[in-house]
Amino acid sequence: MKTLLLLYMGDETVTASAGTERVLTNMANAMVERGYNVIVATNDKTDAVPYFPFDARVHCLYLNVDTKKIPFSVKVKREINRIFPILDKPVEAYRASVSVRKLRE
């Protein structure tokens, strides 16, 4: 059985009722129906309840990144970026790096 890892690392959570979350859920459910072992990794808290229900065979990996305290240096970069937009969303970049570290674990 092939494994498919779907990453959802956006600013929103799977608890939202937007289009991206619906597409993620539909894709995960469709791929599990086709025989894939599907893992959905998201930045949500471990107790998050998806708005759109996943098939019971879809494994959800909640990385709990949104609750991590943002370091002071990242906050400074964010504030500088508000005046001089030269960086690409420092807070989101920091959360992405934390997500990558957790996925490697």
C-alpha cells in the first residue's frame, strides 16, 4: 500500500470551513478510497476537530505549532517588515521551520 502525506501548513486550521480545508478533506478521503495510506499533517492543536470530517482511515498528525511562543527576534523582524516589506512573512517562516523539525521527529 502506498503512503500519501498531505501537508496543511496554512495560517488557518482544519477547523475552518473554507475552500482549502474542504479540498484537503475531499482529497484525503478520495485517496484513502483508492487504497492509499493517507496522513494529513497540520499545524493545529492536538484536540482540533476538523470542520469537514475525514474518513476514519485517514491518519491526522497534529503538530501543535500554533501555540508555540514566537521568539522576540522573529517579532522584531515582523515589525521591521511592516515598515520595510523586505522579508517574506517572518512569523509564518518561523512556524514552517518548527513544523519541519516536528515532522522530522
